[in-house]
Amino acid sequence: MVSSVPRLVIAAPSSGSGKTTVATGLMAALAGRGFAVSPHKVGPDYIDPGYHSLATGRVGRNLDAYLCGPELVAPLFAHGARGCDIAVVEGVMGLYDGAAGEGELASTAQVAKLLRAPVVLVVDASAQSRSVAALVHGFVSWDPEVRVGGVILNKVASDRHEGLLREALESVGVPVMGVLRRAARVETPSRHLGLVPVAERGAQAVGAVDAMAALVAAGCDVSGLVALARSAGPLQGAGWDAGEALVSSPPPPLPFPSPGASPPDPLCAVPRAPSGAVRVAVAGGRAFTFSYAEHAELLSAAGAEVVTFDPLRDEELPEGTAGLVIGGGFPEMYAAELSANEPMRKAVAELALTGAPVAAECAGLLYLCRELDGLPLCGVLDASARMSGRLTLGYRDAVAVSDSVLAVAGTRMRGHEFHRTVVDPGAGDAPAWGMRAPERRVEGFVQRGVHASYLHTHWASVPGVARRFVERCRTS
């Protein structure tokens, strides 16, 4: 299969340069012109894809070469972009920044190369003039395989400032495809874990995206950016399908690996899921906004009917719930409301007590604890949680320590941690994961049908996780 969807990558020299403003604004501006736009985000970030979805009317998808492996980047892209006129990929951090100590792995540059996509470099020009040429030249020449097809100058102070920047960039040979002035109306509020998610801002988020679209439409050569996207090379063999992916199982069981051990072959054929859907309830609402679109697709392909519920507002689980998925989000911001919804807390605890499969990541882990900052929660786990001043952030190389509803002991997965909370104790008698890197430790809880952990994982990397979960829903 060959994917020829026009595409470009919006990158920057560093974080804070304006990638999200430009990428989201461009997506919305293109959608406003009648394009079917496929939105993507490099890395594990859950929040930016929410703004992308608002801009395009399509689900935002992540492209993460660390979590899923470089070989899945193009297929997952083609899957998300199927039927679209154009795709816009927002980068992560600086263009060449990736997983710590792993070279280019998971960097925007690597993803751009895997997608054969041209790059547009967004430069914060607020404190420079002629030096911008040296900066852009360095990024253009660092890796000849990365094609920087244009520059967008952000936070330009005046017409005179713009003239100085354009004159300096003439010698670099990369066209200026946009000039944006500083605009307070496009700024989005942040807090301890980044931008405030779309689901929490409502009409304010809509207004911010509209302002981004207007800024990009007025300050950028949108037609030129479309032409650049159409210059992307074809992707050979691209295409991912949740049903087809389920022919792959988790890696075979291994003892706890030693540092430097080679990963097993992850591909092993397994039969298709039996017919007849079981109902899997997925937490949503303002407190639980972190999820990857492919998780629901894999669950559906494995034979689940996926329904959502809001632990803040709903007082009972969806009728017939056979399994529960509680992903990430911000329960610390809504602890009082979650605690006050006693009927839902009891419903979750009662379901877990039956042995039904429950998969909880990060925010889900906190929700299952006895308490968070002294406020009672579900009490499924004999552990308490509290806010901390310390940010825990980074990729993790992990192996399943205990057999669970997600994986057999020894299954190796990569994940991501991102939280400012602490759970005490940090692991149960049967831990969920053993971390191989960057430090060796055990973490999380496996008890009855519950698998709860801080680790965010992307199930597309090991589709057997979804298959195993749904099969346990059938038999529990």
C-alpha cells in the first residue's frame, strides 16, 4: 500500500517557540477552507491532540517512535490520515530532541524522516534579528535527511523587525512562509502538567482555536504551505488496521531482563476474537481526558462495545459493564467532586471486587486509591495518594512482573510517566511493572482483575494487550 496524503511537520528549535499555535491554527485554517485535515502530534502528549481535534473535527492522534517503535510510525500515520486531503503533524520539543540518551529516537526529526515529510520551522524571533540566519542555517544543515522547506517567524515586534529578519534569511535559502505578531488572544493557560485540556475550557478553547486560525490565515502563506505538503514523498507499505494488528500477540514470557538484554520477537499469530461484543466502559469527562484513539479501536476490533462514562457526573456505570478502563487526566484538580460522587465510587469498587478486568493508568491509579490528599476515593487499592512538588517525567522501558488482565509476566512494553503525585506504597504485593530504564524498580498493583500503574502505554505496540483484556471480560 502506498500513502500519498499531502503532509508537513511543524517543528521548532525549542519548546515554547509557538508550534502548538501554528499547527493548531493551520489545521483550523485549512479546515475552514474545506480541507479534510488529519491532525497528528509527535510524542506521548495527550493535551495538544485535544486542540487539534477541536480545529479539525477529527480525532487527534499521536506518533511516538519510542512507545510504538519506528516501524509503526508510518502505518499509524496512514491509518489516521485515511480519506483526508492533508495532514499536519505537530512536533515535540526542539526538532532534534528525542528520548534522553537514545540519539534521534522519538524526535520530531526522526518522525519527519519516517514520514518523508517536509518540515516547517517555527522560530521565536522576539529577541534576535540577524542571528536568526545562523540559527535556521544550523537546523537546516544538521541532518541532510531532514528537509526544512520553510520558516515561520513568530512573535515579530514590528515591520522593521520583520524586514531585518527577512533580509538575514535571504542567504539561508529557506523561504519565509509566515510572519506572526505576538497575540495574547491565542495563548492557552497552563498549569502543573502543561496546557489546560480542551474538555475543561469549553467555549474558551473554541475561541482560542478560532483566534489561532485567524492569526495563521492572516500571517502565513497557507497556499504555499499546502503546496509544500504536496511535495511529500510517497510512503511505501503504510497502513495500520486495528483488526489486522490483532494477529500480533505480546512477546513471549521472559524472566526479569538484565540491562542490555535483546527484546524478543513481538510477532506471533493468534486467532481472531470470538463474535459477540462485551461492554467495556472507558472513563471520560473533564477529569479523565488522556487516551490514545487506537486503544478504543483495538478494544472494538477485539470484540468489545466501547462506551464512555464520566466519574464526575454519572452515578452508576453503564449497564452491562464487563470491564473498565480508567486512563490519565487530572483527578487532583477534581478530587473533591470525584470524592463527592459516592455512588460512582461504590460502583467502581463493587465491580473491581467481582474480579472484573480494570485497567487504570496514572489518574486511574489515583482514583482507585483509598484517598487523594485526604479525600476518600474508590478504595480498591490499599494505598493513599497525595500531590507532590516533584515532577516525574520521562520514557520508561518496562516488563510485566505479574500476570494480569493486560499481560503475562515477562511481557515487555515501553511507556511514559508524567505526574506530580505520589502513591504510598508505590507497589503492591504483586507489582504491575518492573522498570528497566532509566532506573530499576517495581511499580503499580495487580490484584484480582485490577491492573493499576502510573505508566502510560500505547497498546498499538502490543495489540495483544487489548485482546487479552477483552477475553478476560468475557470470562470473568
